[in-house]
Amino acid sequence: MAAPALSCRLSLLLLLLSLAIPQAPTSVNGLSISSPGRDRRGGRTLEGHGCLTDSPTRRIFTAYTSNISCFYNSRANVSCVWSHDEGLQATTCYLHSRQPWREVVFPTKQWNHTCELQPVKPGSWACNLVLGHSPEAQKLTVVDVMKLTVMCSEGGKWRRMMTQDIKPFDYIRLVPPHSLQVVHIETHRCNITWTVSQVSHYIQNDVEFEARTRSAGHSWEDAPVLTVRLNQRWISLENLAPGTEYELQVRAKPQLGSHEVWSHWSQPLAFRTVPAETSAMLLFLLPVLLTPFPVVKEMAAHKKTFSEAESLESRNSTVASSDTEWNITGSLGL
């Protein structure tokens, strides 16, 4: 009889010990989530991004996913999109950035930046961290690390939604090329140039481009993509149809970083090739158009001299005719 009693007491002791020892936090989807407990009102509480789901047989813990993706334009702007699958009742959400090691080394400078997240679609918010007053200011180096934190206000209280470290130069997306310009155009050829801005000196010699062109009635999705040589900011289009309207777009990408991403396509540039008949007329007029101005001026001077000589000869002829008529009249006694 003693053995069963001792076994019961040992079982009871083990049960009490299991209740007294706190449960360790659990990591779900990369988030540190503590096990549920009870609040002062007897309700269950949960730290982290998750909830309890009731089931007829058990209570299941489900984690919410929350992530942020950011791209740096290599100068003074970091654009971020935050995704969260929980049904938020927040009135306002902000994205905060810090650079802890710079705060230690240069404590008198401002290294914290904030932007208000704006909804772009259900479960997704976006904003731009502006790091300087000038868009061309170089605010980060290739070794900088930023600590990002998303904070949301719910029911008058601020809630930290997530924190993540990023290395901006590993996630570069440049500003789209702009100022596209036709510099030469013919019946079947066209030369176009463009400009890129807000490009860091760290990567200015390592930027590649792609272009695409389409004619009327064709979609951009069907347009072939043309590869441009590294750091070449112009393209020569050939085998074009005479007198035809075209559009061209360009995009850029740096050859730096572990996550290379193309910029958005530029605004389209519209142009029209020279019609065939116009081209023939230009070939006819080309010798005249290419005649140097001094030669034209000299020809004009010779023409003026020739005209003056003709005018003087005409006046002399008139005077001689008049004298002859006077002599004839005098001799006749008229």
C-alpha cells in the first residue's frame, strides 16, 4: 500500500513543479513570441504578434506575419513598404529609422528619421524616409546599417509592430532615367540620349541600362528589351520604318549590392522617323544646306556686284541712246 501512495505523491509533486516553472518563449516565423498567461481580470494575454484560436479539442497558437521591404536610391531617400496580415484597428502608423553606431560616434548629429505610413492596399502601407534636405546629398555609406521600427497607435496606446535591420546599399533601386532626347533622326535610324540623377559616387561608374521601344498599336509587354553597354547613356536605334511614330523607355540598375533591382521605367519619349519622300528632298537640298556661310556670303556679294554692273551698263546705254537722238534731231533742224 505504501508504494501506490508514494507514486501518487510523486505525480502530484511533478504536476506542481510544472505549473511553477515559467514556459520559455517560442519563436514563430522569426518573431519572438511568449507563451500565453492570464491578466489580472482572468483573461488570457499574449506578447508578440499572435492570437489564440479556439478549437473543440485544443487551443491553437497562430502567429501574424509582418515584414518590411525597403529600397535605397543611393543618395538621400529610402522607400519602404510594410505588410501585415493582421486586421489592424490603428489610426496612425509610423516608420522610424536609427543608426546606433553613428549615434555613438557622432552624438551631436541627427541620425533619426521618421515617416508616416500611408495605406496603399489592404494589408500594405508605404512611405519614404527622407534623409537630407537635398535629394543629391550623400547621407549613407556602403557600410551603414539602419534599424527600422514600425509603431502604430491603437486605442490611444503605441504598439511596436516590428523591428528590422537593413544595409541600404544592399537594396538599391535608382531613380528612373529622365530627360530623354532625340539628337539625330533619319528614315531608318534614330539616336537618343538620357540622364540619370541622384546616383551615388560609389556606383556612378557601375550603372547599366535597358531600353524598350514600341510602335503604335503595340503594348509594352510585347516590346523587346534592348541591352545597353555599361554606363552608356545613349542608344542608336536602327531598322526603323520611315514616317512611323515610336515610343522609347529606359531603366537603370547598379552593379552593386546583394539584391540588384531595376529602376522603374522612365516616362516614354515619343518620336517619328523621317518619311521616305522627305528624305529624298533632303538629299537634293543637302549640298545647299551644307554650303558654308562665307561661301554663300561671297556668292551674294558677287551677285550684288554683277547686278550693279548691269544697272550701270543699262544707264550708259540709255544716255548714249539719248545723245544719238539729240544729234539726229539737231541735224534735221527740228
